[in-house]
Amino acid sequence: MSEWTAVQGLTIAIDGPSGSGKGTVAKILADEIGLPVLDTGLLYRLTGSVALDHGAALDNEQAVVGVVDSLLGSIIWTVEGIRLNGADVTATLRSEAVGAAASKVAAMPAVREKLLGLQHQLAENGCIMDGRDIGTVVLPDAPAKFFLTASVRERARRRWTQLKDESGSSLDDVIAELKMRDQRDRERQHAPLKQASDAIAIDSTTLRVEEVVDRMLGVLERRKLIQATNP
Ligand code: DC
């Protein structure tokens, strides 16, 4: 049983750059307050991955939109991850190559537009959503928004520690790739990564995950969006 109970239909937006810890923090917070958590990056990752598999040029918006159209009827996106034609493909989407492809397709307005409906549908009954544009575009009316940051070096270190065994990349490779992805996500025209004006920024560079979650719980409690289950 969760330690906290969230008000009916509560939506929480968590945005931030790659490696800022959004996913980890969102999962722990979700457990604490009994809400489902949805990782919107998986939608862009799946699109990028299938586009790569189909040989679609990642600068051809029309071709990538075709990929999204072909996907929409075949995916099941839940708190567990994402299924394509019944198979759980979540783990295959975590590679750097797929991340880079995702960042390219995510810059396409028509692709974002197509994926927006799906995100709205799933948020309807309350959830925590993590991504880049949740507080600004997907859930602009969410009563709690957080923007998680950390230094590039620290974010790269976290990513590198995760990848070390599977990829031959050096820490410097990961830093360079992360900087490129940050730039693409921040400078794109449509729904760029940016802090919503009413979001609370948390710099996690020197914080433990539990400290970040505690700060979030504090905000939610002060706003009366959660209350202790057994006070
Ligand atoms: O969070 P992630 O690394 O899984 O995201 C993969 C890519 O998708 C990343 O480059 C940014 C993009 N993305 C986005 O543009 N909007 C979102 N809401 C989520 C992810």
C-alpha cells in the first residue's frame, strides 16, 4: 500500500534532459503515491527504431509519419513499457543508436502531433508522465510540474555507468553524444525541451534519488495534492 494517497485524477509532469534522472525518480514517486507512470520517450524511441528498421530516412518527415501511422494500431503503451504486435520491445529501445534516432524523429512536428492524442488518452485518469514537453505541451494544466536537471558531466557519467558493459563507448563519447542530443532537443522549433513557467526546477547533480523524491513529495503535500495514507 502506498504511503500517500493522491487526489482523484492527479497528473504530474516531469521534464528534463537525458540522464537527469526523470525515469528513476518518476517510478519511485509513482510507487509512493500510487499513480501510474508513463515514459513518453518510449514513443519516440519506438518510432525511431522502427524507422531505422524500415530504412526510412530520418530526415524525411513524410516517411516517418508513415511509420507512426503504421504503428498506432499495433502498440500497447503502459506503465510496464511498450508492446509492438504483442511483443515487449522496451529493452531493445534503450540503446544509444535508438536514442539518437528518437531525438531526430522527435523534432518533426507531424510526428509529435500524432503521438499527442495517445498521451492525452493515457493521462485521462491521472498519472505521472515524464518527457521533454509534458509541462509545456502535453499536460499544460497539470497541477504539479517538475523540471529535473543535472550537469552534463554527471548525466553522462550516469548514462555511461548504465551502458558500460554493452557498448564500447568512452565517457567522452557519451558526453559528446549527450551534448548533441541536448542541443537537438532544446533548439527544435516544435515543443522544444524547456522549463514550463510554472514548473519547479530541481538540480539533481549532487542529490540522491530519495532526496529528489522527498522534495517532490513536499511540494505535492503543501499543494494538498497528496495526503498521508495512515496519518
Ligand atoms: O527520454 P528519452 O531519452 O527516452 O527520450 C528519447 C528522445 O525522445 C529524446 O531525444 C527526446 C525525445 N522526447 C521528446 O522529444 N519528447 C518527449 N516527451 C519525450 C522524449
